[in-house]
Amino acid sequence: MSLAESFTNPADDSDAVPYSERGPASIETVASFGFWLFLLSDVVMFSALFAAYAVLQDHVAGGPDGLKLFNRGYVLAETACLLFSSFTCGLCALAIERRHTAAYYLWALVTFALGAAFLVLEVGEFVRMIGEGAAPTRSAFLSAFFTLVGTHGLHVTLGLGWLALMTVQVATLGFRPVIVRRLLCFTLFWHALDIVWIGVFTIVYLGARW
């Protein structure tokens, strides 16, 4: 290819360059790759917490076990709030893709309210258990339980803060590309929390053999 042809047809020239020798990837690609790495690191962390709980769930040190402590009504209400918030978060993502501001505000508000309701129920459950003498220091089982469920609750709290901050940015900056990218990352994060909660519900609560 002549020098003149390389200037008039740069696409052909870039295709001839190996991937390893090309320039840096786009911001969208780097951000997406980095966020997926973050989610995978969270999966590894929760996998370790699930493994620790599975080992320690029978080490009650003469204290109460899950069958005596867990409140079925609280657990089902928590699960309903979080799973339905995943549905409304999906509707929020559709509104983002369509750049529909009013629909985004509606579904973001509903998602936030459901996530906040989940946290209120979870904190209420923790307070009740501690009031009954089932604090994290009571046994290895309770230490593992509070660590696993509390870590998930902390993630939900951070997710609600993230959603509130992004809603403020939408109100002030609109659906700019960087805002849309961050919002779509949030939706992935929120769905990942729902998947983790399904694991908590199955292993921790159903594992108590109701």
C-alpha cells in the first residue's frame, strides 16, 4: 500500500496492525471491563463468606440456631422487596436507554424505596436477634451469619447512595454518555446483589430447615 493510499484509507491500515500493537481502548470498553472485574471480585468475596457460613452454621456453642432465630415473615418480606426492586431497576434501565426522564425518576424512586424497605426490615431483624441475646459474639454461627448478611446489607446501602447520587446527576447534567454508562453499571450492580440474596435466602434461611 502506498503512502497516499494509507492516508485516504486509514481503516485498512489499522486493520493490518495487530491488536497487541494498537492504541488504548475506548473509555467505554475500559470502564465496562473494569466494572466486570469489580463484580467478579465481589463474587469471590461472597463465595468465601458463603463457604465460611457453611462450615460454621452448626457451631452454635450451646446457643440458638437459625431455626429458632429466623423470622419467616421478615425473611419473605425482605426477599419480596429486593426481588421486586430488581424488576423496577430493569424498568429503570429501559427508561435510561430510551432517554425517558420522567420514567427514569419514577422507577428510580420505586427502586430506592424498595431497597430502603429491605434495609429497614434487615436492621429490624438484627436488632431483634441482638435483643434476644443472639449477638455476633455469641457463637461462630452468629458471627458468620452477621458477617455474610451484614456485608450484603452494606452493599445495598452503598447501592442506594449510588442511585441517589446518579439521580442528582441526571437532574443536573441530563443523560450524557458518561452518566448513562454509570447508570447502566449501577443496574448490573443491583441485579448482582439480588443474585447474592437468592444465595443467602437459599443457603442461610432455607438451610435452617423450616
